[in-house]
Amino acid sequence: MSLSHTAAEYMLSDALLPDPGGSRAKGLRLELPSDRLLKFVTVGLPLFLVSLAFAREFSTGSQISCFSPTNFTGKQSTYVDTVCWDSLIHHGFDAEGHAITKSLWALKVFPYSLLVVAVLMYLPYLLWRYVAAPALHCDLLFIIDELDKSYNRSVRLVQHMRKVQQGSAEPERFWEEYERARRERYFEFPLLERYLTCKQHAHSLVFIYILRNLLLLLFLAATCLYLVFLHLNIFFQDEFSCSIKTGLLQAEPHIPELIPCKLVFFSVFQLISLSVGSVYVLLMPVVIYNALQLCQWDKGLLSVYEMLPAFDLLSRKMLTCPVNDLNIILLFLRANISKLTSFSRLNAVSALKEATANKEDIDTVIDFMTLLAGLETTKPKP
């Protein structure tokens, strides 16, 4: 009999979770995988393409090529290129022959506008990092620690029950006390459940998360509209007529009124704008999907932790509208599932519960551990 008791003690001691070796705070993920991917693409893509544009500008030198008169010297041709690049004004005529001008200045500032786009795309991340992430970090640390502690408390409770049962002279009296304790909910540890219930009625994290996605969606749409505007007004005109009759050359009679010029970098800017616009259009459904995740509960994680006595949000029908801080916390718990050591244990227990013949005898992990410890041999049959 002592051998079976010793084996049960070893089994229960092995079921306890070890204390975490390092600090959990260092490895917590405060961004969902999809949000991290969005940040990498929306911020990194314009920065990468702008660096290519600047590298081409520094390597090729002049970004414009003007067809100066044949009697111009080399220095005069360079001066013409400089003046036309500084002005970037197209001089033409309408259908009635009236002179019109069209500014192409947006082409010169296009690389810098992409830098502004990258900064705008980074703002929602900064909002989440400095406004919501500190509170979320504290919530995750407390909940992960309490979930693992609740599992360990259940195992230690079974260890204590087994010692009491061994020292009890009347096994039937012991099981009567056990059933009464279950009815009166003595086995529960209500701190975690009440904390999660409180988070169910809070909306600060979910408000900031929705605001973050709305801002990102707004910036994506604004960038796409800006690129469409450039294509419709400027990006189909790689040649323009430039007037250099300004300053010292204004009174020179041998200088023509207009000089044709061609933008050397035009095709590169077209390719950059099309790349950024197409990628941003494809990312808009991803942003909308991230926001729509809040419309349903992650019941897979909750159902596994239903095995804990202090966690019965599903069975007591406490889950109402999913747009609250608790749902956000559940999403981030799923992202930090590697830090939740008790999840794999309880997941295995849930799978074994489904394979057990008498499922009604297993409500919590305490019932399962009592069966593994061999207490079912002395439990009286109803």
C-alpha cells in the first residue's frame, strides 16, 4: 500500500508547474503577429523605396535633361538644367492658344512625401506602445501568473485531500465533506475570475486598439488617394517645356522662349508609387480583419481553462458583448501562449476528459487529479 501511496505522491509532485526560470516581463509580446506584420510593411516599404530613389539620385547626378540650343556651351547647358529643375514649371498652350503653366513641383518632393508617409504609419504604433502597452503588460503578467498558480493550487489541493483521506477513519465522511465543499465553492480561487470579470466591463484597451486600426486605415487610404492624384495630374507627363528667360537671360534675344526637357527619374517614381499604392490597397482588408477580431470571443482558450475551479466564465454565461478589454487580453494571451505553461497541461487534461467514459465525474482539474491519484477507488458510488 505504501508503494501505491509513494507513486501517487510522485505523480502529483510531477504535475506541479516549475517556477519560471527568468523574468516573464522580458519576453511578453505586446503586439499581435498581424499588427507586427502591418507595422513592418507599412513603415518599411516606403523607407526602402525612398532609399532606392535617393541612391539613384546621388549616383546618376542630374535628374533632368534639357535640350539646349546647339550654340550653348557646356556650362550654359548645365545652367539650363539647373534652372529648369529648380522651377519645374511646364509652359504650354490650351486649345484656344492661351498660355498656361502647370507646376510639377510634386515630383521633386515625392521622395520626401514618402518619408512623411512612413512617419504617419508609425504613429498608430507609437499610440499603442505608449498609451495601451504598459497597462496591457501589467494585465498579462498578472493573468499569466495567476493562471499558472491556479493550476498549481489545484494540484496542491489534491495532494492535501489525499493526505486527509489517508488519515480519515471514515472514507464516506471524507467524500461527504468533499461534495459539500464543491457545492459551497470552497475549491475556487475567485481573485482571477473577478479580475477578468472587471476587465470584461472595461473598454480602454479596446478603444485604443480600434483607434489604432482606424488611424492606420485612414493613413493607408489617404496615401492611396495622394498617389492617385499624382498619377492623374503629374505622373503621365515625363516631358515638359521650360522657360529660362529669367534673370540675366531675360533680355537675350537669341534664347528661345521654351526649351523641351525630359525627367530622367520619371519611370522610377512611377514604379515606386505603383508599388506603394498596390501594397497599401492589399493591406486595407488586413487592417479591417484585425478590427473585426473583436467581434467574437476566443472560446478555445477559455474552454481549456474551464478545467480550473476559479475560471467558469463560459459555464456561468458571463460572456456578453465581445468588444471589451477582456477580449483584447485573450487575443494577446493567445499570442503569448508559450509563456502560459499551464495551457499545455490543461489542454492535455481536456483531451483526456473527452476520451473518458464517465465525463460527468470530471468537472475540474481537481477531479481529474483525484482520479489519477487513485482516490476513485474509495469514492462511494451514488
